[in-house]
Amino acid sequence: MHWTDAMAKKIIKKREKQKPEKYLVACGITPSGHIHIGNARETITADGLYKGLLNCNVNSELIFIADTYDPLRKVYPFLPESYEKYVGMPLSEIPCPEGCCKNYSDHFLNPFLSSLKDLGIELTLYRADECYKDGLYDEAIVLALENRDKIRDILNKYRKEPLNEDWYPLNILCESCGRLNTTEVINYNPEEKTVDYRCSCGHSNTVEPFKGRGKLPWRVDWPARWSLFNVIVEPMGKDHGTSGGSYDTGVKIARAVYNYQAPEKIIYEWIQLKIGEK
């Protein structure tokens, strides 16, 4: 028996009482740069689990969520210095480095998706920027803001430096400079469902944090995503699956905020191409 078939049977056994209508397998990546063979580990593992579940005669689906709404964190060596002005902006809102694709994220995502087709991997693709802009996350954002104390307490159990009491689990896309990671929510009005925010560029305003205006930070986005897509199983690198990692906090946030049972985790090791590099 192949290990993916054995793992599929274990997953079905664990969810025996729940009896999900669909055993949804999730995977994904942040297309911030060139996607190499090591990055494919998660998707190949997810595809194996998906096919193992199909072999067990249960309804299953494989989805791939591209984190296209993550901000560009730095000017990577393969980028021109002119891209310094885009640091902090969502990948989907940055021009393609070579002018051949719709945006920055598609430039690195499209070749990877093409390679997956060559490998016979069939999946349903979701782009995070489209999910946010289409309003899929709107209710999840409201729940996060209304339960920010619970989220802060959960995260602080695993942090050396605790989050302040005035912390909010949301980043706002600045209307002036277009950046996500330079803004700070300073107040939430639950009646109007608006937030007051300020940006390090000097801009401040009161906005509705919906339809792509706001984005949840990773440790909140992940459990929100589980509940939105009804994820049952997801492979993850050991950094996410380690004690106190984003999976552990995600389990608690999913339960406390989104009333959702976290997916079964399948932890994989990194592939070492050279010493010190994964």
C-alpha cells in the first residue's frame, strides 16, 4: 500500500464522526520569486493525499491558494533597484518585472502552474488577492476584529514580546502609498464596521476594511482560510508545524473565532539543495 493511501485511510478514520461531504485538500505558495523544485514538495504531497482519498472512494478536491496579496518584503537580488518603491505593496499590485505578465505575482506563479500540469496535477486555483477583493474574507475580517482580544491572548502565549492591548489583527491597504505592511489600525467601530488607520507615509483615514481594503495577518488568515474553504487536510513545512508554530496558533484561533475544527496536518521536511539552503 502506498503511504498516501494509508494516510488517506487514517484521515477518513479521524473524521469518521464528522462525515464531511468533501475531503478538501489544500496547498499553496507565496509567489514572491522564482519557484523551484523544493517549493513543489507541498503541492506534490497534497496531490498524493488527494489521489489517496479518491482511491478510498470518498469525494475529494485539491485546491491551491496562491498568496498573491502578500506584500513584497524586500528587493530580491533578481529585481532591479527601481523595485524599492514597491516594497510593502501586495504582489498582485506590482508590475511584472519583465513586462510579460499581468502583474508581479503572475510572472512567478504561471510557470509553476504550467509545470504542475506537466506533472499531471489537477487542482482548483484561488488567488488570494481575488478572494479578498471579491469579499470572500469580509465576514472573517469582522469576526477577527470582534474577537481581537481572544486572538491576541492566543498569540501572546507563544511570543517572547507580547502584542500590545491596542493591537488589531488586520492590515489596511493605504490609499495613498498602496502599502499593506506600513499601516496600523488604531480603532474599530463595530456599529459602522469601519476602522481608523494610519500609515507610516503620513496618511490616515476611516475606511470599511472589506473588498480588498484590509488583509488579515498570516496567523489569522490561515485559520480563516480553513473555515472559508472547509479544509480537511493540509501539508505544511516543519516551520509551520513545529510546536508554537502557525499551525498551533491556527488550531486555537480556528476554534475560538471561526468555530472550525482545524485540518489534519501532514508535516514534511525541506529539500536541501546546498548546505544551508532549502
